[in-house]
Amino acid sequence: MPLSPNVVRVAAALNEKGLDFEIVPVDLTTGAHKQPEFLALNPFGQIPALQDGDEVLYESRAISRYIANKYKEDGADLLPAAPASSAAAKLEVWLEVESHHFYPAVADLVFQLLIKPLLGGAPDPIVVDKNADKLAKVLDVYEAHLAENKYLAGDQFTLADVNHMAHLLYLSLTPKAELVTSRPHVKAWWDDISTRPAWQKTVAAIPFPPAA
Amino acid sequence: MAMKVFGQPMSTNVARVLVCLEEAGVKYEVVPVDFATAEHKSPEHTSRNPFGQVPALQDGDLVLFESRAISRYVLRKNSSELLKEGSLGDSARVDVWLEVESHHFDRPMAVIIYQCLVLPVYFGGKTDEKIVEENLETLRKTFRVYEDRLSRSTYLAGDFISLADLSHFPTAYYLLATPHAGMLDEFPRVKAWIDGMLARPAVIKVIEMMKASA
């Protein structure tokens, strides 16, 4: 399902590299992701999976890192620093911060506010408030960090920024968008990175349902 | 100058970093952070780790947090083979299984460890068996995939041990200390894989440190 933010995460990386790729739909509503054909690609039965020649990978962050490594010379260099350097280490910190602090709060929030209604459900206000509070505390850390750094890893746009963009987009479509817009440095960072041409291309391809 | 690791070895996230330092043969010093006095929330510590967690690492002027980021830095700096960054395919598989560890193993395990070991011992609380059972079921689904994977290769990323395997050991060690260690009998290859890791000299050394700081 190309709407999935984890699929969009991978598409964002591919577009930053200017690569041609094909999205093969996996219909979650028919349980296609739990069928043997798909489990052969991702034994955890989740999207996305990536097939690049003989290479089959899953886990969107491992996939986006693979794309950044393999196609380092193409498009924007998303892992610009020498691997053993301090600059690379700083990038790694913010890749992990996305995975362990940003993602758990924002993913649940986006699920409740955007995805659940699409599946015919209603947001659970208790879960929404709990995750909004969690995300607010996380974004306070980002606000302080982005006051000292133009991008998460420092002066350059990197994979650490890319990995946030799908969920930042979806958050911006919810009533909790103010969690970002009320924090001047987080807002300025999102305003900057979301105007990147590669990102515009990614967004244009997301099959948003028609407005209700 | 030796690297400084801030935190107690009994923390799974601190232990993850310690095993990488041991495997890489790096000189380091452990600087305890006292949770009982909320030292982890002090301005001094939050200047190192803005989330007020452990570990943090100091290497000269460089200060890092997030154990898996620290682990990568330590291993890269010492050209360790545990990341396989010389091979695009092998390193991609290491990265896949590091993500699996974070999202499919660590998530349910953190709840199980908290409910079974931390809550009763440190907070005088009562284990919520329903929550434990839900997370054990998630863990079983994860282990089914691991069991299949380990029938195809000796270790998770291939026939070589990597950070992806070692990243599991502190949490796996604590699983063995819960009343649910017996569930590993359902997954003989997973059990053998864990036992193999626990026999590594670097892991044995870190386990001694974990026990001493408990």
C-alpha cells in the first residue's frame, strides 16, 4: 500500500538519489502481506520490502541506508561523512533518535488520527493525548538541537532528515500539526526540507484518498 | 585517553556498548549514573544525553548517545568485522537484523523485563501477567522467524557473527532470568544461538560487570 509511511520513507530516499523504481502494490485489505509469496520477501509480513536485482531487504530504515550506501554517487549524498568520523557518529545518533523516540510517538498518533478513520474506525482520544504528550517532549529535544544545527546531523541534509519526512508529512495533515508549527526551529527545518524537489516528487506520487 | 561510558552495566543498553568495546579491544572507563538520586535527569547528564537515558559515550570532544549509534562508532573506529561495512550485501543484512532486533525483539522484551524483573524488584509492584502474555506471544512470532533464519545461516546476517547478533545478548540474558526462559525450548536454534553468544569471552566479561552493578 503506497500510503504506508514506511513505504514513503523508502520512496523518499530513492527520489533523493534520482533513481527509477517501481512500486509493486501489496493489498493489506486482502491480507496479501501474510501470504507465502510476500512472506518470502519479508518473513515479518510487513511493508515495505525491496528487491534490487538479487538482493531482497526489509525494514524501511535498513532499506533506506542500503540505498544511501549503494547509490552514494547518485543525487544527494545522504551519508556524506567518512564512516569512522565524528560527523558520521552524530548522524548515527539522530538515525537512532528517529527510530526510538520520534517514530513510536508519531506513528501511533498518525495511525489514530489518519489511518484508523480510513479503515472505518475512530481515533481513541486517550491514546491520542498520550502520544501527543510523548511527541511534544521529544520535539522539545529536537527544538533545542535544531537551534544549534541546520539539519539533524549538522550543516548538511542527510539520511537522518530523510527518515523523518513521511511521518512529518502525515502529522502535518492532522489536528496535531501544531506540535511542529509551534516550535520555531522544528518548523523551519520542516519548511526547508519539505521544499526539496525530490520530496515534492515523492509527495506527488502518494495516492491520498479524495477529501471527504 | 580512554573512552568514557556513562551508565550502569546492568542496563541492557549500556551492556550493548560494553560488549562492542570489549570485542573491539578498546580502553574504556565506566562512569556510573545513579538512577536512585535521579542523576540521569541532572543537567550534567542531560547535556550528554538530552533524553536523560543511559548510555552516553565520551571520546575526547565527541559525546554520543543511543547505544546502537555508539556501538557503530566504536566498531567503525576500530575497523571491526562485526559491521561488515566492506561488503554492501553483508552490511545490508546486518542492518536488516539490527532493525529487526530494535523493532521485533527489543520492543516486546523491554515490556517483559520491566514486568517480570524491574517492577517487582525495584518498585515493589505486581507483574501484570496479561501484558506479559501478550508480549510473549509477540516474542514467539519473532522467534519463529529467527528459528527459520538460523536454519539457513549460522548467525542472523549470514555465516558470520555481527553486531546484529550481539545486540541481542543483554536482553536475551535477562530473558533467561525471567520465569519464561522455558519458552526458548520451543526454539532450539535460537536457544543454541543465545548460548553460543553467552560463551564468548567478551560477553562473559560484560555479564560479570552486569551482575556486579545490579
